[in-house]
Amino acid sequence: MTNSMDSPPSRPKAAGKRQRLMAATARVLHEQGVERTTIADIARAADVPAGNVYYYFKTKDELVEAALSEHTKNLEALTGRLDQLPDPRERLKGLVNAWVGQRDITARYGCPTGTLAVELDKRTESGLDVAAGHAIRRLLDWVEQQYRQMGMADPEGLALTFVGAYQGMSLLSNALRDPEIMTREGARLVRELDGLA
């Protein structure tokens, strides 16, 4: 018999493994895409035996959902930090700076959520294409809220243009393998924000 004080409870350990799998899934799907990624790839990236993946996620679609959840969690953490800034213009500029800070990864793999959304659009039978849209909608809503707080006319249209600019610079940076596109276009977005009345 073992002393219960000596062995840690299994719940936190399981939660930690599940979280590692979610983070690894998001990273591997971003790097390889859904179709090229195997359960073994994810298990290796999470440093867990491949059989353990099925304990937490029964299907590949559940893993894709986990990746979308991870992207949404990361977005919420970023916007939560930016919400600490008192000025909505500075929040938007902070978002641009965060995007530009990921320029090397973006040049190599594209936007994590955007590339996943495009790939999932081809697999509409699973409904994951709609889930990817929800993740992007959260970003649009947050950006729109910033423009609304700035008192701008047509905050929804401005949010679409702003997020569309990010998706465009991500796509071009990735297609041309040029991280400096992110730098230049990010600087342009900041100038535009500074020029808003």
C-alpha cells in the first residue's frame, strides 16, 4: 500500500497531458496541415505514447477541435493582455506588434487560424469549417469593439479591413517566404491607426 501523500493525484497529471496534447496539436497542424498530420506526429510533439492520444481524443476531428480551442485560448490571452492598455488605439497597435513579432513563423507556415480555416473549408462534412469561422469571428468582434470605443464610424467595416489586412500580409509573407512583408505591412497598419481622427 502506498501513502496517498506520496503519489500525486491523477487529475492534474491528466489535465497537464491533455493540455500538452492540445498545444502540440495546434503547433503540428499549423506546421503540417490537417491532412499530412498523423496521430503519431502529435504524440511525438507532445512527448506522449501514441496510444495515449486516444484516451483524450477519440478522432482526428476532436484533435482539430482541440487545436481551434487552443488558438482561441491564445487569442483570448493576447486580447486580455491588450485590454489592460487604457487606449483602444494602443490595443490595436499592440495587436499589430504581436502579429509582427510572429513574422518568422508566419512566413514559414502562415496564420495559424487562417490557414486552418482554409484547409477545413474543404472538409465541410465535419462542421469544423464553421468552428474555424467562430475563432476568426472572435478576433473580428474584439477589433470592432476597439474601433467602436474610438468612436469611429462603421467599426464593423474597419474591423473587416483590419483583420483582412492581417490575413493578406500573412498569406503573402508565407507564399513569398518573406517575413519582412509582415514588418512593412504592420508598420503601415500602425501609421493608419495613428492617422485616424
